[in-house]
Amino acid sequence: MKYFIYRNQSILRIILISVMCFSFAFAFSPALAADPPAGDTVLGVLDSAGQGMGETAGAKKDLPGMIGKVIKVVLSILGIVFLIILIYAGIMWMTASGDVEKVQKAQRMITQAIIGLFITLAAYSISSFVVEKMSAATK
């Protein structure tokens, strides 16, 4: 019976990792499907990908705006990681089979993931506000 539970947990981990890999693979498909420009340069391809994502071609790229975009992407990925940890902890709790130690470990993971999500959300909102004010001040 113990082997059966361990095997199911291994299968759940493999499924979770597979879903994560496939979701990241398809996240960038609209940008990869864009037609390359005539020049086929790296910057031209990036500009066409940016146009597909709502950026205007030839727009002035200011440093605070670029830093803000990088921070937002990093914090978004971090939020996704905490969400995956939250889901994993929920699965751990459901498959604990009444084992008190596993349930407590899952509860601690859930608490830590929720705290991480709140911190990430706060950092995202603060950085968005600061970058917006910096961009307005440099114009």
C-alpha cells in the first residue's frame, strides 16, 4: 500500500512538471508566430514581436519603462511560482491520507505560499507606482 501511495505522488509530480513545461512553451507562441520583418535582424524580430504584444514601433524606449517591464515580468513569474507551490501543497494535503505530519507540512506550505503571494503583489504594485512616477518625471 505504501508503494502505491508513493507511486501516485511520483505520478502527480510528473504531471505537475509536464503541465508547467507545456504552459511555458505555449506562453510565447503569439510572439514566435509573428512574421519577421524584411531585414531579419534580431532587433527587427523583437520589434515585430513587441508590436504583436501592443507596443508601438519606433516608440522612444526610456530606461525607467524598460526597467519597470523587467521587474513586472520577474514579479509575474514569481507570482506564478507561488501559485504552483500553493497548488502543490493542496495536492499534498489531499493525498496525506490522514498523516498528521504531512497535513501540517502542507498547511505550512500553503501559509508560506499565501504570504509570498501577498509580498509579490505588494512589490508589483509598489514597483508599478514607482516606475510610472519615474517615467512621468523624465518626460
